[in-house]
Amino acid sequence: MCSSDLVRHVEESSGRGRRQFRAVLADSSGTIAASYFNGGPWLKAKFPIGRTLVVSGEVRQSPWGWEMPHPEVEPADDLEASPVHFNRIVPVYPGFERHEQRALRELAFRISEAWAAQIDEPLPDALRARLKLPGLGQALRELHFPSGDASLEVLNEHRSLAHQRLAFDELFFLQLGMALRRQGVKVQPGIAFDVAPALVEKARALLPFRLTGAQERVTSQILRDMARPEPMNRLVQGDVGSGKTAVALMAAAVAVQNGFQVAVMAPTEILAEQHHRTFSKWFAPLGVSVALVTGSGTPKQKAAQREAVASGRVQVAVGTHALIVGEVAYQKLGFVVIDEQHRFGVIQRHALMSKGARPDVLVMTATPIPRTLAMTLYGDLDVSVIDELPPGRTPIETKVWGDKQKPRAWEAVRAELAKGHQAYVVYPLVEESEKVDLADATQGAEQLAAIFPDARIGLLHGRMKQDEKDAVMGAFRAHQLDVLVSTTVIEVGVDVPNASIMVIEHAERFGLSQLHQLRGRVGRGAAKSYCVLVSGYALSEDSRERLAVMERSSDGFVIAERDLEIRGPGEFLGTRQSGLPELAVANLARDQALLAQAQDEARAIIARDPGLDAPEHARLIRALDERWEGRLKLARVG
């Protein structure tokens, strides 16, 4: 609140080790006190009796009436003299104290007046005119010092035309860089696979089930890409259990029948081992050799693996990042599958793709990605979505219970064990931390042994050696264990159809998408399945809302959109590791329409002028280089 008042009197007092200063001011509407704690003699000089001042700050009720603690104070004479601070909407700069705002505002005003008109305009004039966007200099000036008819509400919601211009710039140059990456892939010669119906039918016959309509649609898109002479670069998104692996196997089988090798890269050894079992079983009728390539094993074993891949005796290599280490070579790599793409950076993608002569690349993720984030992170990829679950999958019933209701969770587990089913119990930590008051997996396993004395309980976490993890997971899969106590190492890909219930301790500590991924470990068989989210005592509003979303929805894409709104894109997938420019003004949750427009405009420009050679695009090249800071040298990564 701001008011213009006459100083009536000032008073100083001290007590309890601190001094207090109060200046009583009045105008026709009444009186108000400006109060300061631990002030010095300089305050008295700031409030001369009889002087009219302008004071601004937070107003509150005190035992002595209305008061304004530590307000900003200006001489009323400045009202007419200063065009920066009064009689206008003024900017408030985050990260600076209130008393620093005046000096910062004056500096911004001087810079704006001197330089706004001289800022280079990076957008082509025709594009700006068509979209009715203000010039960059005008937008920056309007952002800092809005005109008198501007709406304060629209400005604070970042919906003004000036905000839109700056947000469009960020999104447009992001998408222009991605379009160049995409173009770099498309112009490279690749493999034109033979996708004759006989080969496709032979691949389809390997599957022990019929594909869903969504799987058939996505498979057709992949095969169409594979038939083209330029390299395929496609992302397949599908919710937990939608059948992405079956689609990948169909495409891989076509590649193998064309005489090429296939590499399948997974983020963890547990998931790599699972893919190895699946591909080995399904490829058996074709007599295809499928090998597991990981960092485990003796030097002799690893050397034998590498030799088998390099010689071509191994037609399908399934593994972790061990597939891309320098000494691993392929005889004729033609098709690459990368599972859970967001776990790998652009560099890893490039390293695997460079092992062959521009192989086709199929990227898969079971982490539902909101459309806006997919367009941003994977703007250089074509995107397919498997939006249908196979028949027979029953929805998972999710409950949110507080810590006091935990006994109910254990009763639910006991009931499922009695039916011959298995259970997961997930904790956020491996071992108890003195600094964090959370339940932990090692202690939890001990407690559960007392709660379920007749149950066989196993413990799985990321600090265990690989052979130990494999042994525990193998025992759980073979039903030699009834309850698996785990950290988030079981988040992705692990498939045990007999597991019908999951209890997640301190569920508020997990992101929405992570909770959805964890929940997807149950409900993989025909039995009705349950997920119990146990929360701590003091929940923030965000945590409460996240858990409520989990209770309401089982649709991964709905959950992902909410996660993006609540947490923002930076945390959602760790966008910093993706090598993309940061977004300062644009908001992917808010600016979805703007992002789609930016992508359309960027792709249209690259389609017309692939090298940005036209004279009117010289400014675009300079701006691109600044925004991407040289990172477009990876434009041919794909």
C-alpha cells in the first residue's frame, strides 16, 4: 500500500535489547505509523516534522493502530519530478531487497531509455508482422516500464504482449535449433530396409499375442520410417504396460531379417537382463543369437562378448551403457533401440549411433511426457504414442493413507499374501540418515520380518553389487520371496505378474511421474492390484495435491501434465542434462499454444531454407549461436 502523509511526530524507545523508531503520519483519512526496529539516528532525519512524504509497504494492525513496518520512504516532491517511481506501474525485481528496488529501477530505466531502440531484432520482419509481435526492444521496455493502460493482473500473470514476445523468442529459437538437428539427420544417407509383408508377418508371428490397435498403428509408422533411405529417429511413448517392447521387437526382427545387427540399450542391468530374456525367448524361432552386454563379468567374459558382437555372430546385443564403450564394435549395426531415453544424454545417443553407418533409431519411454515437454526435449524426433493398454489389464486401485493408518496397509498386504500373491514395499532411502527423519529400506525390511513372520522377505537397493541384485530379483520373480523391500531401483521395467500390491512409504517424497512408474510394477497380471501411498505427518499443499492426483487418475499422461504444472519442466526430466537452452520467460505448462506456434514457424523456415542461407536469415544464425552457446555442433546427433 502507498500513501502521501504529513509527518506529525516521531518517537524512539528501547527495551529488551533493541531500539524501536516510530513516525506518526496523517492525511485526511486518518493516521498511520511507520515503524522500524534497531534503527539509527538517520531515521529521524528521514522523517522531518511537518514534511509530506510518500510511504509504501505492508499495512498491518498493531496495538497502537495501523502501522507500516520498515516502509520505503520518498519525498512527496518527487511525485511529479520522477517519471520512474510514481504514478505508474513499477517493476519489482525478484532476488533484491525492497530497499534496493529504487536504485535498480532507476538503473533499468536509464538502460532502457539509452539502449532499447538499439537492440538487434533477431526475428524476420515478415514473421513478426504475421504474428503481430512487437519489436524486441519495444517488448523489453514495455516489460520493465509498462504503459499507463497496461493491466497489472495480466502483467503479473506473464500474459502481456511483451511477455508473449519474449516467451515466443525462447521457444522459437529452441525449436529452430531442434529443427536443424532434425534436418541434419534427415539429409544423411541411411538404410532403406525391406519391409515386405512376408518379412513383417514373420516378425509378427514371433509374438505370443495379437497387437492392439495402437501397437499396430505405431508399428506401421516405424516400418514406414525404416523403408525410407534417411535414418529413422522416432520416439515411442507409452504408459506402463502398453506394450512398447513388442513393437520394438517387431521392428528389430525386420532389421535382423535384412541382415543387420540390432542394439538394445537400457538404463539399468536389471532392465537389460529382462529385455535379454524377452528378446531371447521371442527370437528363438528365428534362430537369432541374442547376447547380454553389461559391465559385469570377468575381463575374459567381457572380451568374449565384445568379440562375438564384432564378428557378427551376435545379431541382437542387449545391454547397458556398456554397449557404447570405445572398444565395443559391431559388424553391421543397422537398428538401435534406446529404452527410457531420458536416462541417457545426447552424448550417449550419439555414441551408440556412431557404432553403425547411420542406423535407424527407435527411442522408447514408459515415462509419460506431456506434449509440450516432448516437443521441447525431443523436437528433433518424430513422436508416436501407444495410447491403449492390452486387454486383460485391470486398473490399479490407489489409496492415500496417513502414517497412523499404516496398520491398514499391512493388513492389505497380508490379505494379498494369503491369496498367494506377492508384494512390494518401497522406501525413499537405503539406510537411516540422522539428518532425514524417513523410514529406510534396511530398517523397513527388519520391521516387516516381525510384522510378517511367515513371509519370505528380500531387500533390493542400488548399493548392492549387481550379482546380489540379480539374485534377489530372480528369487522374487520365481516366487521364492513373498515381499520385496526396495528403493526406487524397481521403478522401471521390472515385470513380476504375480505381484499385486505395493506400499510406498513417505510417498510425498516422490514426484508424480515417479510414483506412477513405481505403481506400474503391480497390475501386470490378471489379478486385481492395489497401491497404497503412505504419507508423513506434515504435508505441503503441493504434496497433498500430488497424492490426490495419484488417487484420482491412472492415466500416465494426465499425471504427467499435472506433474509439469506442479514441479515445472526443470525438475520433471532434468532438462539441464539434455543440453537444451534454459527457459527464463516461457513456461511449458502455460505457453503450450505458443510452443506449437513456435515449432510450426521454425520447421517452416528450415523446410524453405535448410541452411539458413537467405539474407533475411543472417540475424537468425547470430541469435541461434548465442542461445545455444555452441551446442548446435551436435546437430547431427539425432
